[in-house]
Amino acid sequence: MNLDILSALNAERDARRAVVVVTDIASGDQRLVKAADIAKDPLSSAIEKRLRMAKSGMEEVAGSKVFVTVHVPSPQLVITGAVHISQALAPMGLLLGYDVTIVDPRTAFASMERFPDVKVIAEWPDVALPPLKVDHYTAFVALTHDPKIDDPALLHALKRDCFYIGALGSRKTHAKRVVRLKEAGMTDADIARIHSPIGLDIGAVSPAEIAVAIIGEITQRLRVKSEKAEAA
């Protein structure tokens, strides 16, 4: 790999942007494709699929074989609310390779004893969230049922390009939430990004089952093309 490609690759990775390196098998020639340039690339469809799956592999273009090396930022799962559902959801996130962070200003809930293997930040969202660099590779979940905590957390997430935003609550609770978010300046298009009721509709009842439904919906959003995920 030449130094120009290596330097550009490292810059994209440092900025937590997806990037691929396409290597011609016959000639050894390489080119770098940034996320912003994928749509106009001859391999756009194949690259998009490989990015969703975070999997490198062989492709063919114009009769030539190329190897597509995928570099995707590690996904993170940010959970607002150190509640029972979070105690089940956090280890599931870890098992799937997410960097998991719990945010909750209530120190009685946000403790290392209750969440021994993940980062726990016992601060209000306006203090805790900015340093986390919430971005396109972030799944953001609000679970407290407390508007004083969930609303500012959701406002922060909606201003970023999170691939998933979900919030716990009934349709009635969410309707009230929508009013508050609109008063805070969010549009209908912004609010439509929130998955609420949260999680896949699998009839979940217990905190652990609800966590399964949530991690299933997050996985669907991460791995399935957007229009297919919406139709599911």
C-alpha cells in the first residue's frame, strides 16, 4: 500500500468514517473509496453491501477480480437509563461487539456494581453525551421514562447521524414526547427517526425479553438496507 493511500485511510479511520480499499488481483493496483464517494463508484452496490455486513471479500468488475478490504468504525451502543432492561441489554451489546456506555445521573442506579463490564457515566445527558462522539455508528437508546433525562438525550441523538435511535414508552407516552420535542425545535422528519414503541414486535414482556427485542431491532437497522428494514 502506497503512503498516500495509507495516509488517507488512517485519516478516515481516525474520523470514524467508513472506507474501503479496492485491490486489483491481477495488477496489484489499489484505490481508496471514501464513504462520501461510494454512490458514484462502479462497485457501489457491492461496497454498500459489504459495509453493512462489515465484511471484506472478492468482487468482480468489468471482468476483473478485485478484493474489497472494508474498514468500518467499531459500533457503539449508548443507553440512557441504568434500568433493569439496560442490565440485560448491555451484556448483549458487548457480546455483539459494541462499545457500551450507560448514562444516568441517578447514582443509585448508575453504578459499577449493577453494570460491572461497561462504562457508566453518572451525569446528566448534556454533560455525559458530548464527549462520547455520538455518530453514524452509534445506536442510541433512551429507557428512563423520565422526560428530564430522556428528552435532552434524544435531542442530542437527533442532531447526530445515529444509525438507530429508540425510546421506551407506550404510544400515548411517545405522543406526549413528540409534543415536547417539537417545542424544542425538532421536525416531523427528525422525530420519525425514533423507534417507539422500541424494539421488534415479538410480544416481549420481561426486561430481558424487551432487551432481546431492542438488540434485534438495532441489528436489523445496522445490517439490512434501509428500505427493507422499514418494511419489515
